[in-house]
Amino acid sequence: MPHNKRIYTKDDLTIGSLIKDLNNGDIGLLVERYNILYDTEFEVWIWDIYWTGANITLKGMNSPYTESGLLGLLNSGRMMIVEGPQHGTQ
């Protein structure tokens, strides 16, 4: 991994941020974050993402992603944050 590669953390994910799928160009809006295991001592955070683009169908417009999975996609270079309340345009 190059030493200057951007490493995303959970602090980079905010409601209102836009992410881009670099494989197909689709754009997603981070809409909501919630703990799917709210009634246990464990936490599994989920992000609801509203997608738009040429490859999106009605069924795939609103997709939940685990926070760890989303960070994996960002850090692998498959997706990137393109704009957000704390990021500005990148």
C-alpha cells in the first residue's frame, strides 16, 4: 500500500456525504446510521445509502451497508467520498 494512500475511518462517514462507486460511477448519499443490534451489548453499525446512477434499479436505490464493509470498500479503492459536510469537495 502506498504511504500516501488515504485511509478512511468511521469519523469520515457522515449523514449527507456523497460516495462514488469507482467501478460503475454510481453516486450514493449516506442517509442514516444505526446499530442493528440495538438490544444487545454488541454493536454492528449500518449505513443506509440512497443510490443514483445508470446502473441502479428501484430495488437497489436504498441499500444498507455495514460500516466495516463500507470502510473496506473505501479503503480498497473501490469507492471514494466525493463530498460531505465535513469533507467539502474532494
